[in-house]
Amino acid sequence: MGLESILKFGYALVTVTLMLMVWASLARANSREIEQMKFPPCTSNPLCTCSKAAPDLGVVHCKNVPFPALPRMVNSSKVFMLHMENTGLREIEPYFLHATGLYRLKLSNNYLTEIPDDAFTGLERSLWELILPHNDLIAIPSKSFRHLQKLRHLDLSYNHITNMERDSFRGLEDSLQTLILKENSITMLVSHSFSGLMILETLDLSGNNLFDIDPSVFRDGMPRLSKLLLTDNILSEIPYDALEPLKQLRTLDISHNIIWSLSPNSTYGTRSNVKLNLDNLHIEYNHIQELPPNSFSNLEVVNRTFFDGNPIKTLMQDAFKPAKIREIYMRYCGLTNVSPVAFDSLANTLQILDLSGNNLTTLPNKLFNKFDFLRVLSLRDNQIKIESPMETFNAVQYNLLKLDLSGDKNAATNLQELRNMTRLRNMRSLSISKMNTQSLTPEEFADFGTELEDLQITRSELQSVKSHTFKYIRGVKRLDLSENNIGTIENDAFAEIGHSLISFKISHGYSGNALPSDALKHLTSLQELDFSNNKITSMSDTSFHFLKNLRLLELHDNRIEQVTKGTFQGDIHSKLEEISFKFNSLKSISQHTFFDLEALEKLHLDDNKIEKIERRAFMNLDRLEILSLRGNKLNSLSEESFQVSWFFT
């Protein structure tokens, strides 16, 4: 073999290797991300988009284009992904896709009533994802995908499928990992419905009419199934016997059913020795009215338990026994009474307890006496008055990282009393409402530690923020003072947290007419600033000149009349991504008002009183994707006003 032949062979080998590497990279990429990329019109049909030119079309996307059958251009090309949405597709010709080499096929919002047995012939070793939602299928087209050896993701959601057979998924035993059957009309799961799917990891049966699950439906064990979604059905109890073989089950979502109790009744004849070990149990919005002692007798470990929206009025003694639970979310249940020993069985495991949005008026003084691991406690939006903070929080004073006592109906919080009695020096997040003072001063936080990062004081009728208010809590990163009546923010109010604060929100909370520019100049690390929904009429052209890290600015729903030239400068605001001046009183936009902002992607000027936009008002905004001017009084727009490459394309 001559040198020239060797070089040609080497070149060909390198080329093939690179092509395989690119294909493997695409295969590993998130299919949704690729699907959402913007590609140019196809040469053979400009109403569709293609990532490449023929004969290798790459990713083909046809949306709202009339195609009662698959487009001919696909039949004679190599296609990596094909997505046809709302095209009026009624049929798939047998063998039509055999030479395409498809990896992903998505046919959604069409009129497919059946899939021919030979529809996917030729794709046995290439098709990994088959997505067929929002069609008119009345049965699972089992024979059509029976020979797809690589199929790992199958989506048949939002169709009219009513039942399943024992061999519905035969042929997919060694490949299928995700099966989505949600929003169909399946009423029962019969024995061995998913027989042989030994590597299935996710099964979604949400939004069907399931009222019965045969105890032997998962008898094969399905050793990899970790996520089972049964939400929005009509199950009356948790089918423990059916779930018992699923040893790797970690997420069970059985929310939005008609379950009355965690304990089994006689419907399924549940064995008392069934024990589940879960990471997530979603049982929200069922009909559970009480949790009697030993309600968790069939649940050994449940790391996160969600009870939101159940009509639970009372928590009894040993309600969670004998399970080990780390996080409990029991929000908006109408809870009025908690036994002093309701959580005692969880003393060594409970880390997060969220009782937001209930009707609690008091907490038993010794409710948390034994809790060494409780990190987060939320009592937001109740009617609680804590009579003795020392007795209530004494046991958790060194462990608690987040405390939420905010809410219109909760009693006022005295910060000094709270800090003196609990010494919450490790607190990282604190949310309160209805303080006993109208001013924030340094003394309010004197005994809090530097660990405090998130501080929310809302609906507290605050009127002022004094100088050096945060000198004892110098690590605050996120500050929310919304829904107050703050008229004065002294110039050095934020002096000690300028280096740490990344988010400052004061929506519906500031009563001054001018933006407090001198106070803001300390916030050199700030990334998000929200002064929306106030009564601001003016702001200095240097208001944001010290905010070099600003990414998001929200000033919508104020009364601002003018944004002067120089307020935003490219060399200062090189990171600014979004600005909102919606619902103000702007009358005109001057030349170079929004100029040379290299990172700006969204600019909202809707619903002002803009009548005039001067020449080159918007210039060198290369990354701008959204410029919204709806609801103004503009009669005409000059192209010279918009030196933005995309605006007139």
C-alpha cells in the first residue's frame, strides 16, 4: 500500500471517527434542547425547518404545516430527529421511514387513530425515542414497536387508550426505560400489564380513570422502577400489595385521587408486612381527614412526604409512627390542632416541617423539645401567637436554619424577644410579618449571627430603614422588604451588606417619590433589584452607576416619567440582561438611552405614554431578543430609532 493510499485511509478513518463522536454527542444531549433550537427553513419545503441540507436533513421540525401524510423529503434523506406538530397527520405509510436512521420521532397533536405494524420497519437499531402525544389512538400499537431494539423512551400520553394487554410492550424488555401513558382512559391495571420490562425506570399513569390495580400487576419485580406516577385518578387507597415487589421504588405520586386513609382497607386484602422505602410520597389533595396513631405502618422510610390540600384538622399522638421521615409538607390542610407528641416518633429524623397555610393559633410549648435535627420550620399564613418563644424553640435554637413566621394573620413578631430567648445564631433564613416597630435599626439584629443570608420582612408597616441597620448580619444575600410603607432609606442603611447582597426586593413597599440612589450605591454585588409596584416618579441618572453586577432591574408599575441618557452605560452595566419599565408614565425615549448594553436580552416598555422615540434610542443591543412597546401612543416608528439587527428583519 502506497503512502497516498495510507493517507486516504487515515483521513477516512478520522472522518468516520469524528462523525461517530458527533452522533454520540447528539444522542447524549437533551432531546428537548435540540428540539427547541432554531434551524433554517428546509430547501425542499420552507414551511419546515431543517438543521442540515439534503440529503442529510438532520433535525426536521414541521409545526402547523398541512401534512396529512409524512413529507416526501424525509423518505429520501437521513434524519436524526423528526417532529411533526399539528400538521393534520392521519396516517404513516408502512416502510416509509426505513432508510432515515431516525433517533427520535415525535408526532403530536395530529389525527392518528392507528399505527401500521410496519410503520417503523428499518428503525430497529436506531430509534431511541418515540413520542406520540395528543393523537387519537384508541389502543396501544404494540406490533408497530415490537422490534425496536433500542427504544428507551415511549410516550403515548393524551390519547384515548382504554386498556392494556399482557403483551402490550413485548419486545421492549431489554430497552425501555421510560413509559408515559398519562391522560388516557385506562380504568384498570390487570395482572402482568408490564410483564418483562426489567429495566423500566419511570412509569407515568397520571390522569387516567384508574380505580383498581391488580395486586400482581408488578409481580415480575421491575427491579429498576424508581418512579411511579398515579396522580389524578380515582384510587380510594394506596395499593400496597401491588407496590410491594418494587424494591427500587423511590417516588410514588398518588396525589389528586380519593384516598381516605394511609392505612389499607379490605379492598386489596393488604398484607400487614408490606413495607415501602421511598424518597418521595406525594399524597396531596386527597380526602384524608385524620392521621390516627401508626398511620405509616406500611411505610418504613419516607424521606419527603407531601400532604398538601388534605382536610386534616388534627394531628394525633404517634401519627407518623413507625416511619422514618426527614421532610413533612402539610400545607393548606385546615389544620387547627397539633398534639404535643404528634411528631415525637420523628425526633431523630425530622429536618423540615412546613405547616404553612393552616389555621393553627398556638403551638404546644414542648412540641419540639426532643428535636436535634430540625433545620427548617415554616408556620407561614396561620393565626399563631407564640406565647413563650423560649419554651417553643429552646430545643432547636442551635440547629434551626430557616424560620418562617410571616403572614397577615400570624401575631406580630418581636425580633428582640425572639433573639434573646432563642439565640438563633445559626439562622440562615428568617421570614416575618407584623413587627412591633416601624423602623429597622441595628439593634433589631444585635444577637443574630453572620450566618443569616435570607431576610424577609413583609407586611410589617415599616416606615424607615436606619443607617447601618445590617451591621450585625453582614452576610445577608437576599433581602425582601415588600408590602410595607417605607418612606425613608438612610444613605448608609446597606453599608455593611453591599459586598454580599445579590437580591433586593421592595415591591409594594416603598412610598417615596424618588428612587433612593444614595442608599443603593453601596450594593456593588447586587444582581437583582425590584422596586416595582410603588409610586416612584423620578430617579437620578446615576442611580445604578455603582451596580456593576446588576442582571435584572424591575421598575414596572410606578409613575416614572423619564429615563435620561446615561442612566445605563455599557462599560458599567455589561451584565444587565433584563429591564422592565412597564406601566409607567414615560413619554419619550431619547437618543442613546439604551446603548451598548452587550448582555441585554429583554427590554419591557409596554403600557407607557410613549409618543416619540428619538433616532438611535436603541443601539448596539446585539443580544436583545425581546423589545416590547405595546400599549403606547406611537404613531410611527423610524428604522433609525432601532439600531438592532433583528428588529426590521
